[in-house]
Amino acid sequence: MQEINASIPFDKRLWQQDIRASKAHVAMLGAQAIIPVDDAAAISAGLDQVAAEFAANGVPVDLALEDIHMATESRLAELIGPGAGRLHTARSRNDQVATDFRLWVRDAIDEVDAGLAALQTVLLDRAEEQADSIMPGFTHLQTAQPVTLGHHLMAWFEMVTRDRSRFADARRRANLCPLGSAALAGTGFPIDRHAVAKALDFDGPTANSLDSVSDRDFALEYLTSAVQASLHLSRMAEEFVIWASQPFGFIALPDQWSTGSSIMPQKRNPDAAELVRGHAGRIMGCMTSLMVTMKGLPLAYSKDMQDDKPPVFEAHDLLGLCIAAMSGMIGSVTFRTDRMRGLANAGFATATDLADWLVREAGVPFREAHHITGKVVKLAEGKGVTLADLAVDDLTVVDARIDARVFDVLSIDASVASRKSYGGTAPSGVRDRIAEARARLETAPR
């Protein structure tokens, strides 16, 4: 029973939040004259000493003390005597853990946000560096249209922007203080919940004591945000795995972000990227774990909820590692832009430009233009040349409405430069989006 009941092996991670919340609580108890002011001061000083010990030596794991709350209070009693027992006035471990866990999740969101902001900065730097570099854009992993590498990297930037906004939304909803809800019904002591909430930098107290001690939406929202971020990181990592393969050869990963084979000395494997991709599955599993735990629980507190913290802790550690790894890889990778350009030029990627030209310059309906372009592509394929290398006579044989002006749009450089619509791949537009993004990061970092 002691082994299954105890959570101190993992919830010791909440010690800083437990100390902070306890100090806010005892300060309020003294201010409201619920306990003597001298006792409140002694408890607060004792909590500082406990915090110093935990910081220096770690939290001792004693299964008899069950959890971080009892471990803290037990050590406090050893330091200041029976007066430590006044700390638990007007609170329960139910509202205590709900508060500590919210504080921890709030701190975790801030850590993730800082990591994602750093990743965005790396993406902006590399995108600006590669704003003119041409690569094939893909659909179905087939060459579709030429784009710039800077544009591709800025697509990743937008994914991370949405991730940060989800975490910000989750933090806003989590930022209410459950402390003072007691076990489930509130308390008869004249406490000041607003003062405690303010001391802990919450926006205010929670409004219903039953909901306060049984709610774990804040943890679930953290996990759902973490899952979405991990999915994006996994997609980035997958592209790195593909790009690093010899058939693509778009990137060369440095030794620090790749590993060798145990028997094949010529190989450099993109293990870091593969692990980022793999860790996304573990983070999804963490979310599923907590959802299944919470799905059938009645109000208010049930011991099942003790299992809420391990999946959140695990997901947070994995996500932080993945963010750091992708930031490192993107920041140090060598982009083989000559290879990218060569493949963009070889895949008839400007076929859509020919169809658009027929619509724009010859007044051909798009569906007909699409059919004509298909014939031109087949012709170029048969001759083993690019669209831009065809002779004008070849083109007029297919359709007499095509003339020499079409060569203004058939090169990959012309194709990319023409995509000037907002959000398009034209280098000028990419630089504009980068400038806008840098301004947003500087003025509103979250």
C-alpha cells in the first residue's frame, strides 16, 4: 500500500512550487489573523530553509511521507517545531496539489515558449540567408513548382508561431488559483483568496471549489499543445531525414547531429532527426494516458489523479529536448543549394507557369491551357530537355498561340520571382515576411 500510494518519487519535482504556494498561503493566514503573525513569520523563514536544503541536496524520498507536501511540512516541523502544523490551516492537499501543479505547468509553458522563440529566431536567420535559393516544392513528394528555401523555412516558422499561440492560450486559461478551495467545499476560515492569487501572479482565484480540486484541464491543454508542437517538429525532422538521404542530397548534417554506422564507415545517419520524429509518438502517448485517466472521474478528487503528473513531466522533458535538437540541427546544417536548384530545374516545375501564361497572354481558358501544357511537358520529356530549353518552333507546333515571350516565365528564377502574392515564394516577399516576423518577435515575444 505504501508503495502504490506514494507519489514522492515523481512529485518531488514540484518542490519549488510547493514552497512558493505555501509561503503565499501562510502570509495570507497571518495577514488575516487566522494564525499568529509570529508563527506566520517563523513558518515563512522555515520554508526558506527547507527550500535551500532541497536546492542543495535534492528532495529526500521517504515513501512514508507519501508526497512533496508532506515531505516539506515534515522537514519544516523538524526545523521550527509544532508551529509548523499551522501552515495547513484552511487548505487541503487537494487544493494544494492543484495549485502546485498549475504553477509548475505555467512555468513549463514559459520554458517551452522560450525554446520555441529561440527556434523561430534560428529559422528567421537561415530563411534570410536562403531567401534567393531555389529548391523544388513538392506535393505528394513529387516535384510541383519551384520555391525558395527561405520560403520553405518560413513555412516552418509559421507552424511554430501557431504552437506558441496554443501554449499562450493554455497558459491564460490555467492562470487561476485553486488555493483556498480546501478539500472540495471551501473553508469556514476568513481567508483572502484574491490576495493569495495575486501573490502567486495568478489572474484571480478559481470560482468553484468542487471544480478547482478536480480540474486538470490545464494539464490536458498543456499536453495537447505539446502534441501539436511535437507533430510539427516531427514533420521538420522527417524532411531532414529525407533531405539527408543520398537520392535527395539537399543537406549535409554536421557530425554533432548525426552518428556513424557500427559496421559501415561511409554512413552518417540522421539519428537526432529520427529521434525527434520518434519522440512525437511518446508525447502523444502521454496525452492519451492522462485523457484516459480523467475521462470517467466523478467530482471531486480521486486518487487516480495522482497519475496526472508523470505523463506531463515526461512530455515536457521530451518536448524540450526535441526543440533544442531541431534548433541545433537547423542552425548548423549545410544546405546543398546547388543540388536543390538542379532538381528544381529538372522536374518540369514551371509547367504551371506555362499554363498561366497561356491564360494571361493568349486568353486561353485554364482547363484548355492545362491540356496544352501537358502536351508540352510530354514533348520536353521525349527530347530529354527542360521546358525552358525547348525551341520556340517546338512550342508553336503544339499550339500556335505560344510565342517567344513565353520564355520570360519558363525559367525557375522567373517562376519564383513572379510569385509576388502575399505569402508567396518570391524572394522579395520572403524578405518582407521575415522583416514582419522579426518585428513581431521583438514587440510581442509571446
